[in-house]
Amino acid sequence: MALRRFIHIIFNPVAGRRKRHLLDDVVGRLRAAGAEVTIDLTEGPAHATALARAAAQRGQADVIVAAGGDGTVSEVARGLLGQDIPLGIVPLGTANVLAIEIGLRPKAEEVAAMLLEGPAEIIGTGLVQGDLFLLMVGIGFDGEVVHRINPRMKKLWGKGAFILSGLKVWLRGPAHDIRLSVDGQEKRAAWAVVTNARHYAGPFVLAPEAAITQPGLTLFLFQKKSRLAFAIYLAALGLGLVSRLSSVEVLSARVIDVQGPEGLAVEVDGDRRGHLPQRIEQGTQFLRMVMPK
């Protein structure tokens, strides 16, 4: 395909502080290839969505790029939902699950080549309380882990902050009596994860049969409540074996009403997303995303 000429980047300077050099290198390569690059900086939560929507409405860009972590990517995607302009990414966050999902390494030459001439494909989406998500929703254990992370520690330690928070939640007792309605069927679990992709929390394969280019949500219900059981769950996640465990129920789902316990923490794409009750649904609007060649 022809090279894209007008590239608009929405940069989260908080998420991308430690990897700013990657963005600078990508921008340099884009401009060296003849592209016109413009950059907006986000100033707080949800600002990336407003910036993306405004950029799409101007209709000047060939691609609108989220430069930041997975949370920033989701915010930009919300502003592009239903638009014809594709989403691109420069992975600058802690886990960069979406980049791993599409096979994009954090190397400037590969990112620039993708933004200039990578194919734009339609990807599946999900909704939480009507707001788009791209990767996953965690209810209970990982929701608490994300909610309890000290933002300052996250900036300093990156993935280490997640590990420390996870250890603290595990020691307190990671299980909860989660009540769900899955396409009208009542379910219970100690921990629940809804995914729109294969990968979870970085390079770990949670849903080997899923793909972000194939619309559809997969629900994982972790049933056992002991600390030992959760240690086994996390070890199985590291080995890509979660779906083989007899104490994990795996379901395809369209509408998931997570009813309680009321006030339990929820995370979406690695960011805090309030507390229960919440409704999770398969998305119906299209989103185009630039992929590596």
C-alpha cells in the first residue's frame, strides 16, 4: 500500500516518560520518510478520547496514533469508534499487551514501518458500562491489584509495582464470592476475567483460541478460593495452561452482568475502572487498527 502521509500522535507523557526515546526515534523515522507528523499531549484521564475524536472529525490524518500504555490506547480507541480513520500505536507503557497481541516489538524501525504502510484491519471490541475496552476486564483479584498500586511506585518500578501489589493482595486473601449472570445464566466464582484477546498482563497467553481480530468475548471463572489455588492459577497463567485447569470454567459470552459483591474492584486494560456492579458486553461498533506487515 502507499505510505501514509499525515500521522497524528496522541502522547500520554505520564505513561511514556520512561520510553520517550522510542517515540522520538519513531517520529524521526516517520519524518525522514516524508510523513507530516503532528502531536497532541494528554493532560489527564479521558483527555485522549476527546483529542482522538477531535482529530478524527478534522479528517486530515491518515492514522491516529496512541503513544502510551494500554490504557492510553483504549482511550484513543474510544474516540475513534465507528470512524473510518484507523488506530495506530507506539507502545510506551508497562505491559504493552496490545502490542504483544499484534506482534509488534518496541523497536522504532518496526513501529514506524507499521504506521507508514501496515494494513488496517477490523478488530473486535468489548464494552464495560457502555465504554469500549480492547483487551480485558478483571474482577476481584487483579482489580484489587490495580486499584492498590501506588502511582508513584508504578512510575518508578514499572512491572515491579504490579508484582508487589499482587503479593500484598494474595497475602490478604485473594478470593471473593463473585456473582454473575452470563447470557442469563447464573454463575459464581472466586475471580473472574473477561478477555477480548489471547494475551493477558504482558506476554502471558490466557485464551489460546482467542484473537483480537476475531470478535467475541471469553470469560474465565476461577472457582477455588485458597491462596494455594491462586498460586496455581498464576503459575498456570505463566505456562499458558489456565484453560486446562479443571477448576477454571471457560465460556464464550455476549452479555455479562457482574452483580456482586457490591464495591469489589474492577480493572480494564490495566487501569482502574470503578467497582461492582458492572455490565460487560461484546462490542457492536467497528474499529480499524494498523497492524505490522
